[in-house]
Amino acid sequence: MSRPLNTEKSPAAVRRGYHPDDGRFFGPGDRDKMTRGAAEIRYLLDRGYRAETAVPFVGNHHLLSERQRTALMRMTASSAETASRRDRELCELSGTVLIDGFNTIITLEVALSGSVVIAGDDGAIRDLAGLHGTYRLVDKTTVAVDLILKALATWPIDGARFLLDRPVSNSGRLKTLIRERAAGQPYPVEVELLPSPDAALYGQSPVISSDSGVLDRCGGWFNLNRRIIEEDIPGAFVYRV
């Protein structure tokens, strides 16, 4: 049974990550140049170029929008990076699971909103919302948290720890929401506010995140968002090239 969140004001109904031009940027008309652009960026990455150099170079050549460039930046990786991440991707969960809280929840909020999410070369699903230190709870937040908790309950885990960025606005409210929604779960749930959750995830396993920096430095990661989106959000706007 759904449990209501105790707040004085209901979260606003919004489309997290929505951009009015996404139908054009990520539609059939621009697919060819996005596909060529992704291939060219991978070529450059495999030859030692940094993404910060390769993406603007290719983006200028194909006259891509800033949003399309951001998508290519987040979805492409070198062959070595892709292989390393896939080698450390876990097929199942056990023990105490560490969750990159904002990273995981926001991507699900975006997918639930029908806004574009992108499938990376490493198999991870990422969003284009951008946090930038500000966050507010929306009507999709509770649904996203519930989907995470339900998915985790299908595995024999010892517990779950959600790590949230303390400096981000409303991190305390999100902590309260997660703890309320987690009541009654068959596993203990902790929520921690940290100055830098990414650093706390380095070298750890199992980790749930789609942040490329975390995936490159963690011991092992589980692709929970992809599983949830494929199984529970069939109408998600997932863009692949």
C-alpha cells in the first residue's frame, strides 16, 4: 500500500528534464548526424583525445546544439573505458548496497516524466537534467524512490545506504522522504548526507550509479536504473545511437 509523505505542501507536478526541442534534437531528422558524431567522438577518444576536446570539435563540424553535445558527452566513451566498466558490471546484488542517491533518483524522475534519457556505450542510462546544486522534490520523486526500493527487495541484500550530496538544496527533505518510504522494507535502509558522495563510492562494491567518474573508480556496479526503466517505465524516451 502506498504511504503518504508527510509534507505541508504537495510536490509540484513537473516534467523533470523536459526540453521543448528534444523531439527535434533526438528525433529521426537528426539521427544520422548524431550517429556519425558519436562514431567520430569514439574514434578520437580511442586515440587519446579528451572528451572536452573531441565533443566540441565534432559538435562544431555537425552544427549540433548544446543539448545534443551534452548527450554525446555523456553517452560516449573510449573502447578501454567501456570495456573496463562492463567488466565490473555486476549481474546480481548482495551485501550492503551503496546508492548514488541524486544520480539514481533524478534519472528515474526524468524517465517517468517522458523526458529524454540516453543509453551510454557502457550500458548505463543517464539524463540531461543537470543538478547544479539545486533540487526540489516533484511528483515523480516518490514514485522513483518506491521503484528503487521495490527493485532492491528482489535481491537478498543485507541493507541499502543512500548517499546524498549535503550541499544540494532540499537534500534533507529527500532524506526524510526516503526514510519514510523505506519503512517496512525487508532490509534496513540508511540515508547519509555527505559533502561528496562520489568520493565515498570509489573502490566500493556493490555500487548503484550511472556517473561515469564513479563507474571508472568503483569496485563493482549494478545497472539498476536500466533494469527499472526497461521493466517498470515502458514509455520512457530512451535515446540510443
